[in-house]
Amino acid sequence: YTSGKEWRLYMSDNGTVTISAIEGYTISTVKFTYNYSNSGVLLKGTTQIKSGAVDTVNAQYVTYTVGRTGGTKQGQVKVTAIEVVYQAN
């Protein structure tokens, strides 16, 4: 859900973000800017995507989920920006 200028994703709600490219394009890179609570992390598969890091995708679509690095509470990620670079096929 959104809260102010943040888009909040919760591990307990199976929070996911899927980014897709229209026909004729692929996603080149994705960069998330986010804060976290309860040891939350943004994941692509099992790989942690750090805030501000550029993730090389080169695919038609990509899905990110929320996990946690420790503790007993459900991880939370508070996204403040998503930058997607597309490339024509």
C-alpha cells in the first residue's frame, strides 16, 4: 500500500513488484531507492537488491519480492523511487 510518498511492501502480504516491457522492448536495468523496517530486504529470486544499486535485467519482465535478513518480525520495504531503463529489441 502507499503511505505518503512511499510504496510499502510487506513480507507477510507476499509483497511483489513485477515490471514488464511492452512488445518490442526489453528491460535493461532497474534501480530501486528504498528504506526498510524489521530487517526487510528487496529480493530478485534469492539475490538481495540493495537500495540505490542498479540491477541488470535484460528481459521482458522481472519480479521482485520482500524478505528479511533476521529477526522474528515480517520484513518491510518502503520504496520511494523506481527507475527503469528500457531498450528497443
